[in-house]
Amino acid sequence: MKALIAILAGLAGLTSLSAAEPPRYNVLFLIADDLTRTALSCYGNQVCETPNIDRIAAEGVRFTRAYCNATYCGPSRASFLSGYYPHATGVLGYTSPRPQIGDRATLPQHFKNHGAYAARVGKLYHMGVPGGVEDHGGDPSEERYNGADDALSWTERFNTPGPEWRAPGDGETLEGNPDGKKPVVGGNTFVVVEADDGDLAHCDGKTARKAAELIAMHSDGRFWIGAGFVRPHVPFVAPRPYFEAFKPYEKLVLPPKLPGDWDDIPKAGINYKTSVNMQMDERRQRKAIGGYYASVTYLDKQVGVVLDALEKSGQMEETIIVFTSDHGYHLGEHDFWAKVSLRDESSGVPLLIRVPGKKPAVCDSLVELIDLYPTLSALCGLPAQDRLQGMDISPLLDEPSRSVREAAFSVAPMREGFLLRTKEYAFIQYGEDAAKGIELFDVAKDPDQFRNLASDPAHAATVASFREKMDERLSQVRHNDLGN
Ligand SMILES: [Ca+2]
């Protein structure tokens, strides 16, 4: 019987492949690196203006409660591109998911298998920034520039190395440099460079132009083009004019600092980068925000280049546009900086989906990046795959007031941290048995997540219920067809 089922399943597979129709739409997949939604004007930022990203928001659906499935590059990208949670594949670091998924198709590969031209420009899977994208000369197609890429996902792929922290200009190392004697350095370090050269000198300018060129070249057939930008990941490098709006840096406002803020945070919940361990005084903190915003406005300009190319190609009404980031970022909230943290600034992501013919809307449903694979497949009429762990959230595009998930689930493997985020609460535990601490925030009353209610007896039942739900969620995630 089993054999018969296998044969029938095999035949069904063959039929669907032989009857493969090209996808109904093109997909233009735009992804930033380390971009918190709080930095975008379409999400309410009053200082950092992002008119091009806002264009997508104005014509598409803007998700206010979208969460990544892991709060740093490697596992987040491996997850939403493969369609499996980090604890399903075990990809918790900076590697490709290919060894774990075998010959199963990734998101772009599914489109490729159904007749689309699938291209990567820049960073889609993990690439070290700046280390992996620094231009050391030679041909950009050399293997050393591919990072933790997955060749099977693409018809073609293009790397766009740039000068990064070595860009000529005015640079300053803000992190670990209290006496100001350290020169500008590489690595995952807070460095600001007000660069002399223009847009095209840097990675994202090259990524935008290459993506624009590919759109023009492939306007007569279906495509899935991913443009992966590296800003606003550190180093905060952008051409000089992008910094002007944020100067003098002294005028930038820091998030509120509460005395004793860390007293109710478990040790594992203190982020890996803080104002304290980075030795950044308030001048440096303000400049870090200015450098980040300059990087975001530079990124926004490059997004505009790609959108203009799409418009010019005449494909706007045949193309789905997605804009997102691999995870969010702290800009000094609780004196935390960067990613990894499971609080909203770091686990929340911008998510904009524009589908031709659908009305612009704002959607407050909880959604996850892992939902993108089944959703884009459904929108383009490609076969659904039961094995995928995300949900098809395309019904939300027609009925944005609906809600499809009770909770979003995200992880910070570096901290053994796990998040369940409902509309009412953020529940975070450290360790699979929560032995390293728990945080519970009433996000309706305390959106900035200042009061940890985990040890409040009045919330004991809520904590117990979340503990159970977390165990269930992890068990569901590990129940899959990968056999890991
Ligand atoms: Ca990242």
C-alpha cells in the first residue's frame, strides 16, 4: 500500500511538473539588512524620511505586526528562504540550509522550477557584512563573494562588493573607542563613514543598478528578482549628502532612559551590544542614530532606483513587490543596540506587500517572515506544498482586518531565547526550560516593554499558559518532513 501511495504521489508530482505553468506574476523581492521598522516614515518615524519605501506602503499592504523567525541574519534568512523554522533545520548560525533540506525547493527555486527567471543580486542568504562584501578586487563572481549562498536557488546570481568601512571620507569608530584613538575598523563594529564618493561606489548602489538592468532585460518573461541590500547594517557608510538631514547630531533625540531599567531584566535578556559594553557616551549614541538614519535614507534612494526601473519596464501591473528586512534593530532603547534581542524593535520587521489590483491597506494581524514562501506561491498560482511551515497569508491582502495567527514565534539562538508575541503580550524565555529567565510584557499598556511582569503573582497563570504554548510550538516546529 505504501509503495502504491508513493507511486501515486510520484505521478502527481510529475503531472504537476509537466503541467507547470509560469507564475502569474513577477516577484520583486527587496530586502534590507538590520532594518528596524521604527526607522521608516511609513511606520511613523518623524525624522528619517523614506519616500521610496513609503511608495510601496502607499500602494500595498503594510503589516504592523510582522516578526522575523530569528533575530539575526543567518538563521532568519535560511528560514524564510527555505520555508522551515530554525529549529526545524537546525540552521542556527551562518550557513546555507541546503544540507538540511536536501533537494526540496527554496522559495526562489520553486519559482525557477515553474519557469521563472530567478536571480539574486547582493545579499539574500547570509553574507558577512562588512567582511563578506568588502571589495578585495578580482571578479565579483568569485566564490569568496557568495557568502552562505545556495546556488540551486538561482538562474543567475550577482555579487556587489563595495569599499564599506574603507570608503574614503570622514570616518569614526564609535564602539569600544572612549578615548577616540582607534582608527576606522572593519567587522561587526559601530563605525560611521560620511563617504566622499557617490551612490554607485557602494554595495547597495551597485545592487540597485544591477537589479534595474535585470528587470529591463527580463520584461518579456516571468521573473523572481531578489535585490538584497546590506544597509543599514554596520558600518554606517553612505555618501555625504545623506547625513545632512541629521546634523548636527546633537539634535537627535535618544530613547527615554529609565533609572533601574535593567533591574528586572534577566542576564540573558541584556542585549549583546549595549551603551555600556560598547562604551558609547551620549554624543556617540546620537551619532550612531544619525549614521543609521543616513544609511536608511541611502538605502531608500536605491529602492527608488529599482522601483523606477520596474515602472519603466511596463511591468508594474504584472509584478508583486515585497519589501522587508531579515530582522529589526535597537537604536538605544533600554541602552540596547543592534539585533539579537527579542523585544519588538529587534524581532519586529517592516513588511510591505504590493499586489497589482489589490487595495492599499494596513494590516494588524500577527504574521511571520516564514509566511512569505507559501503566500507568494499562492499569489502566483504555484502548487502549494504541505511541507512548508509558514501560512499562506494572502487572504489578508483582500481582508486586512482579519487575523490569522494567535502568536508570532521568533528565536535568538545565540541567547537560547524564544519569543511568543500575541497582540496583548510579549513572552520571552531563555533556555528551553526557561531556566535562564522569563520576561512578560503587557504590550498594550507598556508598548516600550519596561515592566517585566514575569514574577508578578497576578500574572502567574499567564506565564504558565505561555510556557505550555512555547513547548507546544517548539514541538510543532520540530515535527516536519526533514528527518533531522
Ligand atoms: Ca541582518
